[in-house]
Amino acid sequence: MDPLPPDAIQRVLFVSPSVHVYAIPPLTSTKGYLAASWTSPPVHQFPPCRLRIVETAIPTPSAPTSLTNPTDLLTTTLLLEDPSTGALFAASPYTSPASVSAALDSTRFFAVRVVGEGGRKAVLGIGFEERAEAFDFGVALQEVRKVLGMEGGGGGGGKEGLLVGEPPAGRRKVGGRGEGKENAGGEGRRDWSLKEGESIHVEVGGRRERREEGKGVGWIAPPSAGQGVGFLPPPPSAREVREERRREAQEMGFDDGEFGEFQ
């Protein structure tokens, strides 16, 4: 790897103390890589390596050095190192999502495109002991793609990295802070608020609810004159009930006569 300038700032995004490293046979299918072809005998395996994902920010010559410099050049690299000495075994510049491919038959194995001295390229297989560690590795790469603008077809990464503060393709700056945000069609936000003198008419079950100036939202206009409101008639009085019972008793042949009112 080329030496970094003295003002470069590096940040470690992920570390795995030990991963298995395999020599991968040539890809014979366009579908992807199968980990079974790496781990089945005869196995071509290298000594275990430490894996790190390192983000590097290099200030541009036209801007002063700063941790929050909006013109820092960002790059991300996967490093396979000797666990004891830290000596570099292989490096993989993460320039596109295709730099790391998940195996089709296992969630713990990945194919990594590495670049050696003189620009020589190869594909190595790596395998994690635990699925949780492999999941954290995938999450770290997802965050890298968001930062470099590779999510959603941004393609802001590339071999030359990304200038922080320059929005990836399909995004724009918002609020003057250099934060990338998708521009939905390039149109401004429409104003749906009511203007002075405007009203809303809502038809609900044959009644009209109207919001007018000076009246609450839940105000409902009273029914017009002569319009029925559908109220039930009041219940009969006790006297009417007794009279009705007396008529029914007389129709059935009973005569209360001297015995008084029929009960």
C-alpha cells in the first residue's frame, strides 16, 4: 500500500481477531460464489488473518486540515493482517459493492477482491467462526456504502473515493450542512394550509360538515326547518297504560265492575 500523508485521519469501522482465508477456484457461474467449493477437500487455505475495515480521510491540498473538513477525500479498505505482527497479508479497496460478495450457501463466508503490489488482483474467500460476527461485518459494509453514496445507485465511491460535502449523484445538499438528501423530483414542498376566506366541505352520511371562519372544526350545521331528525316518540304515561289494559280486559270478557280496576 502507498504511504499515507502525515495529515491523513484513519478510523477503524470493524475488527475481527481471526478469520479463515481460502484460495477460491475460478468462478464458473454467474449466480455467485459457493463456500462449499472452498471448504471441500482439497482445501487451499492460508493461515488465519485479522480482518479490519479502515476508513481514511485525506484532506485536499486546497483546504486546511480539519476533522470536519468538508472536502476530505474518503476511502475505505479491508485489510487482512497477521494476527501477531500486524503485517499486511492482502488489501481490498472497497470501491464498489462488488468488492465483497456474500456466499450463496452460507452467511459466514464472503468472497473478497484483493489488490496486491503492482495492481495484481485476486479473489480470496474469508470465513467467520460465528454468524453474529459475520452479521456485524455485513452491517459495517452497509454503513460504508451509505457514506460513499453506493446505496440507491449513487455510485459516489469509485476508485478515487468520495469528497465529503459533495453530494453523490441523485442527491443534493440540504440546510447548508453538506448532508446528502434525496431530491424528490426537484419540486419544492407544496403548501396545503388553508388561506384566508377558504373553507372545507366534507360529506358524511348525508350531512354536511363545514369548517368556516370563526367556528370549530367539529361544528355541524343544524337541520333546516321541516327536516326530520329521527327522534323516537316518548313512552306512554302510567294512565295510558292502565286504560290500555282495561280495554284489553273488556275485549277478553272481563268486567272489573264491583271488584274495581283490573290488575
